[in-house]
Amino acid sequence: MSKLISAPIPAKPRVLVSDALSEAAVQIFRDRSIEVDFQPGLGKDKEALAAVIGRYDGLAIRSATKVTGKLLGQATRLKAIGRAGIGVDNVDVPAATAKGVIVMNTPFGNSITTAEHAIALMFALARQIPAADASTQAGKWEKNRFMGVELTGKTLGVIGCGNVGAVVADRAIGLKLKVIAYDPFLTPERAVEIGVDKVELDELLARADIITLHVPLTDKTRNILSAGNLARTKRGVRIINCARGGLVDEAALRAALDSGHVAGAALDVFVTEPAIENPLFGHPNVICTPHLGASTSEAQENVALQVAEQMADYLLTGAITNAVNFPSISAEEAPRLKPFVALCEKLGSFLGQLTEAPIKGIRITYEGAVAAMNTRALTSAAVTGALRPILQEVNMVSAPVIARDRGIVVDEIKREGGASDYESVVRIAVEAEDMTRDAAGTVFNDGKPRVIEIRGINIDAPFAPLMLYVRNHDRPGFVGRFGSVLGDAGVNLGTFAMGRESKGGAAVAFVSVDAEVSPEVLRAIEAIPQVKRVRPVRF
């Protein structure tokens, strides 16, 4: 695990542990002369937590404590929040960032445990172990009822072959299953290294006897096993989900189970948790567990020890490890570097949102004064932005590791000479299997990042939370029709930037809007004769 160093922070900080961490983890704080208050039940009492949070420099939590914007408003001394685990859904990260609070997690501590749970569910599903156990203990001895299937020689389809998915694949190969994987970020070289066949989603659905999911929940992965995709699977397929609720359309899965198209399903996660009721409950071919993927003593101990070490390092020395909201930036360089961190992440995010094919490489070129800065943090920000549209849990510390593990080549080029008309320019190119997409930007004197080039076409566009990117032909009538479509839909324009390659040639527009643009409106824009493509992007 790499460690990045920033400016020291005054000694003798005070940490509150408001969820159940192990005594060994708490002892780490004590051994390093940090005052620690271990109150594992406090996280569940919002009012009591709010009353005392102002006394602490650090807050160590699991999932029970909800760190809201309101709570952060009371946290006048807080410098760091440490989440023992991967998910930070219970932390208002933007609010923490606005207050300058570092949010750390432990993204790699649960990988083996979660993978083993998926393998365990695969065995339980294949041999109907839970139902057979209940029947036998009820004295029925229904030997002929529980006819199972062998796993040896079956094809396992892994959707998402990152940290957890790769471990599942490794274990499955050892069990003599054939493993195929769908993952837009998995390079052919990495697939060969871990011993899987890389395929597209449609091929995986058609070939797999068992499908296991190991992707984060994003706009692109939500209901990746929809009714339509479930219908494309092989009859008799078995489904396993130990990743996130919402990856599978639960109602559609129930219908597929009822029809017999899906032979069985094992789920550790659900759309609504705690799952008190669910469309899948009660089906004889369904196994359900209460989000136990990370629930082993080893995993819980590992992440607790990791988060204690990370927080202690930061509070005593300023070292940042696995921060989800901040790169390594010293106090001296922060004022100059922070705007470029924002620029790199936004440029990377823009290109990442346009890229659907697997990414092979990311090239960041620094021109002018920015080339002399701490570009390691800037490159991490750019890679984070490019990967986050699919891997939401990636952060500025873990992004380089994730890119390396997936075989994505990250190149950094520095040119300290002139940067055309600007003092500093950052150029990012994302090379995917279908094509390379590129954009450039700079930071003006007001400290705000701007896009100055897209696809080699000069443009001047500020970033906004909601934007539309349009590729079009430079012909009369586009602007009027474009504005009319948005106006008729009640969508107000913020900024409107355009650029063209040459008179009558290729052109681009980067437009901010005040509201979400519906799919119907996007189709209406694409129907404009001059428009080649329109994509909504978010920042």
C-alpha cells in the first residue's frame, strides 16, 4: 500500500471510535500517543454524537455511524474520518470535502472474504444445501428431492473482474470451472494473466452456467441483469450477487425463477437494506444472506487495523493513505495545486463518461508551469476521473493501483516550455479499444478550471454540474434548433461554448444546463440534422 506525505499536523490529537472496532485497533491509537474515546454504541445515537463531535480531530467508524452534513457542521475540530471498510455511503463526502475533512476507507481489506462468500453461495446453490439442511432437520429425509449439479466443467461468468472478481476467478479455476469475464476495464493482457477469457456481456449471458456479479452500483451497472438480459441467459442459469443491491432487477429475477428459466439465485445484497421483505423471499430456489460478504473475523480485524494505522499516520504526520476525497498535497503547494487537481479530475471524468469500450491507456501531458508542480497528485486525479464513471469506489490514492492491476498504461509527459497562449495546459487522452478521446484544459486567474480543447478543436468552456456535449456539423440552423428543443422541454441553458475544426467542418459544443435532460429530449437533439452525437455529462 503506497503512502503519500503532506504537511505535518500538530501532535496529541483526539479520536472518537463510534462503532465497533477491535480492541487491537483501538490500541494502535493508544500506542501512538493519540487520545482515543472508544464508544462503540454512540454512532447509533445521532443527537449524542452531534453533542460531542466538536471535541475530536478524528472519527473512526464502520457502517452504523451516519456522518451527515448536519453532523459535520458541529465537527469544528475534525480533520479525518476513517471508515473501516470499502463503502462510504454513510458519509457525506462532499460536505466533508467542503470542510477540509479527509475521508479514508480500506478498499482492499474485504476482497478475499467477499470472494469466498460468493464461492460458498455457489456451492450452496449447486447442491441446495440450505433447503436440504432444513428438510433433514425436520426429519423428512428427502434424498431424491435435492438433485444437485456438479461445478466441475461448468462455465462461470464473472461480471466485474477487479479486486473481488479476480479472486473469485482464481478460486473457480482451481475448482476446474471455465471462467469467462465481462469487464470494460479488463485488458486482454490482464485477462491472460489471471486465466480468464474476456468476452462481451451478450456472450457471457449466452454461455455462462453460473453468473456472479462483482461491480459497483453505477448508472451504467444498475439493473445490468435486467429482464431483457436475464432473458438472454442460458436456460437453467444460476445467479449470485455479493456486490451491490440494484445490479439485478429483483422483480424480473423472481419472474425468471418462477418460469424456470433461472434455476436458482443466491443473494447477499438487496435494493433495500435491511431487507425485511423482498420479491425473492420465499422462493424455493433462492438463498439469501444478510450482507455477509465482509463478515469474517479476519476481514473485520484487517480493516479495523488498517483504518487505525491510516488515521494515526495522518493525524501525527500528515501522511494520507486511501483518501477518497483528497490527493497528497502539502500546505505550501496546496493553493496552486488544488485548482489543477480539480481540472485533471474533471477532464478525466469528461473523457471517461464518453468512453464505453475497455480503456487501454491514459496519457496526461503537462505543458508550461504546471509541469513543474507535483504532477503525481494531478495524474492520480486524472486517472480517478477517467475510471470513476464505472468504478465509483475508486479514489485518488487507489486509482493508480487499480489502473495497474487492470493493465491500463498510464503515461505522464512533462513539457516545461511554452504552452501556446496559456501559462499552463493539461492534455488528457484516454485510449480505448474503439478509439482515443482527448481534451485539454487550463486554470484561469480566478482559480476555475476550463476546457480549452476537445478533439483538437479550440473551445472555451467552464465546467458545470450538468452539461451536454454535442458533436455536430458546422452548418446554419444548429444553434436555433438546439435551443428550441431545450426550450420546448423547459430546460434552461447556462453557458454555451462552441468550436469548429474549419468552416463547414466538424464542430463541438459544450453546454451547461440547469436541469437533467430526459432521454426523449436527447433523442430530439440527435434528430437535428446537423447533430452527430449528444452525450449528457455530470461533474
